[in-house]
Amino acid sequence: MAGMNRLAGRSETMATILGATLVAVLVAAACSGAEDTGRAPESDSLGDGSLGTVEVDPGDAVQIRSLNTITGDVAYLGIPNQRGVELAVADFGPIHGFDIDLGTRYDDLCSSDGAQAAAQTIVADEDVIGVIGPSCSTAAVAASPLITAAHMVLIAPSNTSPTLTSDLAGNPGLNHSVGYYRTSNNGLYVGETMARFTYDGLGLTTAAAIHDGDPYSRSIAQAFADSFERLGGTVTGFSAINKEDTDMVPVLTEVATGNPEALFFPIFQPAGDFLTDQAPGVPGLEETILLTDAALLNDGFMSLPQSAGVYFSGPDLRFGATSNQSTGKTPGSLLDAYGEIYGEPPSAPYWAHAYDATTLLLEAIVAASAVEDGTLVIDRSGVRQYLDSVSGYGGVIGTISCDSFGDCGSQKTTVIHHLDPEDIEASLANVVFEFAPA
């Protein structure tokens, strides 16, 4: 349990994600011989055949896929997700005697183009039942319509944009697709948490926000601004940067004209590196408190000198006495296995969300399938029926229940205060605020 809250990871190890060390942990499977048919499984399994069925012949394997950011600037987020998927598949074991095949580990590049290209390749394989991913909201916006239209399911571990699920008032988000689910929290709660912390926790009444224009960043920044004003605060500025920007002085100078006491910037690296480094040197922002979100809650950013003093919102990582009800694995046992297999602790916070997302998918396949004359028949509508009805499922991240728009994860959000770039573990344990919806 010594690494319980340790997210730090070495970037050089990330480059070997598809190397031989990883192959050893995967569940080996033969080539798939499944066919998408109209044949219904036995009556005691879920589904009505309305979305078709997949047949897996004896000796073949159940096909699922992963889609995460495993190269580029945001690989620190996707690689732990990918590893969480691999660990879950290995721990879960066969389904009705049939192995599980992860096949190709697809890379969404944390971009619309990357996710769309990967999704098109995935849906071309009619044997695939479901996909774990993508890592980023902008990738999910592109991939979700394609994957769900193919009657597959998509379960995301780390994207939080409200547009992908709902406004929490009973209305679907702009980018909601039936068949999309996630174990990460809804970004509206993230914005609410950071607004409450700024206004109530820190006692500040003015704040500004900066986003980078993508669905994740803009929606989280907007949720913060809306919540802060609702609490009684004043939003002095709401500005945008480009992800490729390195000179943040122009936008920071614009923000400084409002004299904000706090600046919230839910953006990715490397833009976050430059913004944090340059903000204190802009007149009017010398004493402004900097706040960010889980996109920067990683070793690469937190080890930078300029990250000291920044407040981070993110999922509650104080897992406590939880365990995954499908595998029996606890956070401690999983972190031990993770370190032993991959040679480092997770580099970002959503590895456990990916683990639970995978076991949910596999349980759904179990519930929607049956063996008939030696062939495993999986009902696609039954997979969705199971996920739609998930309530009180015990996960590593806590109790999981899915609402009608696919929000399944624990919605508790915490704020940590990062004090020492040379002691990231201490900062991760330094929880200064928490919020959970009633």
C-alpha cells in the first residue's frame, strides 16, 4: 500500500507500452471466428436480439478493444488507462470458458482525427463487442457516434465533458450517444467543486478562467464560471488559448486587467507548463492563486518547479477498503501488481477507473451471453441492458451506478494543494477540500 496514492511514472517507460513486458500480462487468445448474426442466446441471458448477436466458435475468443492516448504529450494519461484494462482482463478470466482478446491497442492521440481513424478501424471488425476509452473528451466526441452506431458499447475511464452525457438536469448533452458510458465523473461536478473551494474554502470573490477550446477544457471552465457566479463570486475573465501556444503573456495580460484573485485553467501539457511558469511574471497576477484540474495531475507537470503552490481538482483517490466485486482485487493489491509488472506506479489518476470500466464490460458480456452447442452467443442489446441497469456495483473506485445517460462513476471530487515538486506523493495525500453531490 506504500504506493497507494502515488501517480508518478517515468516517461521513458511509457515508450515501451507495447513491449514484451506487457505482453506477458495479457490473456492470450486465438484468432476470432465470430459472426454478427440475428441468432438469440438462451432465454435466461439478457437481450432481445434487436441490435444483433455475435457468435464465438469453440477455440475462438471474445473480442473487446481499448482506445487510449498512448503516444504524444498526453500519453501520461492514456498509458495507465491501458494498463488498467490489461490488468482487468487478466484478473477477470474467461467468459463461459471463452478467452478474452484485446487485440490491437488503439491510440486516440487525444484528438478528434486520431480517435475517428481508430474508431473506423475498430467498427470494421464486426466481432468486437465493446471498447474501453477514449482517454480525452475531444477524442470521445469523435469516436462515440461511430462505435455506438455499430451497436458496440464504449466505456470511458477518464473523459469528463458534460456534453458526452447530460446537464444533470435530465437533458442529454450535445454529444451524447446511446451506448456511451463512463466511470469518470461528470465535469459539472468538477467545476462545482473548484468553485466552492475558491469561494467558500479560500474565501475569494473574484476569479478568471482559461480554456483551450476542446470539449473537456471549455466545459469544465464554463462549469466553474457558472458555479462561481451562482455562489456569489464575480468572474472577471473567460479566455481561450490554443493548445500549441507557448507564449501565454498576451492572454495572461488580458486576464490581469480584471485583477482576479484566482485563475482556473483546466488544460493539458505542454500549454499548462508555459501558463504556470509565465503567470507570476505578469503585472497584476503576482499574487493570483492558480487552480487546475486532473489533466495536469501527473508526474510530468507536478515535478516542475512552477507547479508548487497550485491547487488541483481530481477524482477521489483515497480508495480506502474498496475492492472490485468481479475480481476481488483491492487498490493495494492492484498497485502492487501494477508496479511489479510495469516497473513503476501509475502516472495519472484514472488507472482504477479503467480497471472497473473493463470489468463492467466483461460482466455485461457474461450477462448477455450463453453457450449453445459449443458456441458462445452474445446479444449486443443485452450488453447495453446490463450496463443501463448497473446499480451498487462494487468497484475499486467505490460504488458504481449508471444513470440514464451513462454517468456511472463515483462523483466525489477532491482538491489537493501541491506544495513540493520533489515530494509528489505528499501532495497527492494533501486533500484540502472535497465535494460530493447529494
